[in-house]
Amino acid sequence: MTLHLPAPVANYFNAANEGTPAGLAACFTVDGVVHDEGRQVRGHAAIAAWSAATRARYAARATPLGSEADAAGLTVWALVEGNFPGSPLQLHFQFRLQNDAIASLEIAA
């Protein structure tokens, strides 16, 4: 069974796994926001910097396993493997989309 994700979400996971911070940031609206590890980053430059730092620190790869859409947006659960305690972990990625881009992303266990 193939998991079909909206283009900006599929592009997000592809860019994250390829380690292309600028490509990942381009998936977001200009004022898009990421909530991760108790931090919030906003805008393309900050999201690209967060992506690069996260990739360097954890060398993580995420494999989407499933998704569920509701009024709040799209939740994707993914198996995340990398250089961190407890790897691999299943994490939840809560996306809110706006037009053809990600307006916000919250990553949680």
C-alpha cells in the first residue's frame, strides 16, 4: 500500500531525508513555523537553519507510516531513525497547510 501525501508534505519528507535545508524550507509559507523540541522557528531562513542543525545533530531519516486528516490539518506518523537515544522512534508530525505550502508543523512523540 502506498501512502499518498499532499505535495508539500511529501516534499518536506523528501527534503528532510535528503538533507537539503533550503528545499525543506521552501515547503513552507514565507512566515511558516516549526515547533520542535520545545522551540519555535519562523520563516524560511530560520527553518533552513533549524533543518541543517537538526540534520547535523541527529542524522535522522523519517519514513511516513500513515496519516490522518481532520479539521486541524494533517497528522503523519513516521518512524524516525538517527543518532539519538531510543532510535528508532515513532513521531507525529502535525501539518497545517495553507494553499500549496506548509503554514505550520508541530513534531511530537
